[in-house]
Amino acid sequence: MKTIPGKQRTLLLRAARKVMRHAHAPYSHFRVGAALITAKGEVFAGCNVENASYGMTNCAERTAIFTAVAQSGPRLDIRAVAVVNDQGVPCSPCGACRQVIYEFGPEAMVYFQGSKGWKESHITELLPEGFHLK
Ligand code: THU
């Protein structure tokens, strides 16, 4: 398990905080930003995008990943993901986002605010037995 180099963590947190301002969160009023870094060192970011039909909401983590695929193609190799929110409260990726992170980053480290402060967890700690085909 590799830890996230300090410089990358700073970069990711800055990108996540910046994109968080673009969140569309009129229902929950909970703005989230996420940023990921690839093996090539590219950074992609995303925010949560809510919908009046609540279940259509897209979390910040999935927005970041889908943006990365759209911009850079499907050979995405995620090394680390950082998640921030505008309320400074614990916020780890939801189950659906864990599975999507795992798809493109089976060795990814995830940096998020836990109940006892900031945490860095390997995706397989957050999602044991992640689903994959082949
Ligand atoms: N949300 C995220 O974007 N990421 C998370 O890790 C947790 C939850 C969003 C979804 C919804 O727009 C709002 O936070 C409240 O659940």
C-alpha cells in the first residue's frame, strides 16, 4: 500500500476545493468536490450534480471519473482520489462510487474526512471484494 506523496495530496485537495464551488446541490445543500490523479500525473476533478428526481444525483467522485474518461479515454489508471465537502464533516465515498473507483483504480488510495479526522485508505479497505469481470 503506497501512501499519497504530500505534493500530490496538496494538488488534489486544491483541485477538489476549486471544483466543489461548481456543485449543483439545491436539495441537500451539501457541496462535494473530488479530484483524482492518474498514473501519468493528470488531474481530473468533479462535483456533485443533484436532480429534482433525487436518485439521478451524481456524486462528485463519479463526476470526476466520468470526466476523466470523457477527456482522456477509458485507459484510466487512478492512483489517488481526494474528497472534500463545504461543511467540513466526515464524508467518505458512497458504495456506488467505491465500485466505480475500483474499476479504474484497483490500487487507488482515497483521501477523505473520516469520523476521527482525515484518513487515507486503500480502495480495497473501503470496498473489500470489489466486483470485476474476467
Ligand atoms: N455526495 C457526494 O458527492 N460524494 C460523497 O462522497 C457523498 C455524497 C453528494 C451526493 C448528494 O448530492 C449530496 O452529497 C448529499 O448526499
